[in-house]
Amino acid sequence: VAIGEHHHRRTSALITDMDLPLGLAIGNSLEVAESVQTLQGKGPQDLEEVCLALAANMVQLADGGAYEQCLARAREALQSGAALQKLRDMVEAQGGDVSVIDDPANFAAAKVTHTVTAPRSGYIYSMDTEKIGISSVLLGAGRERKEDAIDYAAGIILRAKTGDWVEQGAPLAEFFAESEEKLAPAQQLYLQAVQISDTKPTLPPLIMAKVDVTGVSVW
């Protein structure tokens, strides 16, 4: 915020909990598909909530009025389909294939899928988001080395998140990859990242604070 304001740009930031995955999708095509679902009003509630708050703050920075008014405008753009159409316009303007916005099933599918299951019953007490991110890289969703190619179909769909109760053998996540050999190391790291306990955790708020030119305020 200080850097943005120094360069004469009105700037604000929301402090969110990076120790909790946002939404359910990890990976390039998977995240775009989830974004489309969210813009259709069918996405994960936590992702929708944070996106609406970010959009409302951006409208407010553009002199859109009080925050609640800006939030109502953002919600109307979502509910009317205007936000989804704007994404379609942006993809089209950049020469992208809008068919995957109209129907994300048009994305290339991963060659291999695999279900990671819970090793025991209990509450998911915590999730190490860094390890989960690295797990998706091992599946091909990111680069381990600079020269590596990215597999846009690779990634993870979360089937259970922090605070959820899972039975032993129930799905924790779905893996998507190009080859079977990528699954084992990714699963090993993923299971290390998910801690299951008999105790239900207390979840923090999705948004903790706002930072702007006036300082820090609790959300």
C-alpha cells in the first residue's frame, strides 16, 4: 500500500488467511474452471466471499461510494452475469479461446486421475498450503526447474478442507496428472500437509483486516 500510494495510485489491501486453501481447485485449467463456476454463482462460498470483497474495495477506490454500496454493485454484477461476460470479453480481446469460458469441459483433460483418501477418521485440523502447492507442482501444475513445461490440465481438487470431518478411506483430494509416476511423491507430500485430529479446529475469519492509506483496520 505504501509503495502504491508513493506512486500516486490509490491502494488498499485485504489481509487473508494464507494457511487455509481458498476454493477447491489448484492448477491452471482447474482454477479457470472454478473461476467460471464462481462467476456463474456456483463456486465455493469462501472464494466468492473474498472475490466480492476484493471487487467492492476496487470499486470503492474508484470513488464508487460507501463500501456496502460497492459490495452491492459487485454482487449485482455477479448475479446478472455481467462479471462472467467481462471475463469472456477479456479472453476474447487477448486472442484466447472463449469456448473454455462458455464450457470449461473444453479444456484438455488430464490423462491420469487419482483419489487421495483419509488415513484415519477425524477432523481436518490444519492444512500446510505450501506443501499442498508443492504437491501440485509435482503433478505438473508448476515448474520444479526453470526449463520445465507446465501441464495445464494437472492439479488438485480438494474434497475436504480444514474443519471438515472425514471418515477413514473417504476422499481428501482428486489428483490430475499426465503420468502415473507423478502420483506417489505428490500423494506422500499431500498427506504430510493434512493433519487429522479428534479435535475440531476453530477457523479464523476469511478476511482479517484491511490496509489503506489511513492505516490498518480489523475487518
